[in-house]
Amino acid sequence: FIQRYYYSTHKSQDGRLFVLEIADMPDNHYKEAGLEKGDEIIAINGHQIKDLTKEESIAIRESTERIMDILRDEKQLRITVVLDGKDIEGE
């Protein structure tokens, strides 16, 4: 299973997930949707990051639309990332 690299994250000891870097590449759907370095990802497709189960993680990975709840500058935002089949299947 191979996926394209779009962004990297760091999970803190208390379970919070922060964006460390956004890849500067063509068709980076996350960058186009507005995800930024320093954002805290709170939930994806309604699944809370802190309580993410293996099954939920697999469901997110297989979805072509990812609704991301993020925290930026103490404001909660929601962005939608739409992926294509190449993103899910790899190249």
C-alpha cells in the first residue's frame, strides 16, 4: 500500500496531532484545501484523532473525501479534501 506524501504530522504525548510540514508539490489536495503547517488536526470525517480506532483509521484511509476539523490560532475550522483514485491506490 503506497500513498503519495502530502503532509507530515507529530502526535504529542497527550494525543494531539499537529501538522509539521506540507509538501510543495503539484496536486497537493491538502494544501489546496487550506491545511497549513502548525494546524492541529482534531478530527477527520467525524472521528476524533485522540480516540481513533484501527477500523476508523482504515475507513479514513480508504475514503476519497476527508472532512478535517482543525484548530488554527485558537479557532476551529473545517476543511474538505477531495482525493482521486491515484491518491488512494498509489502510483
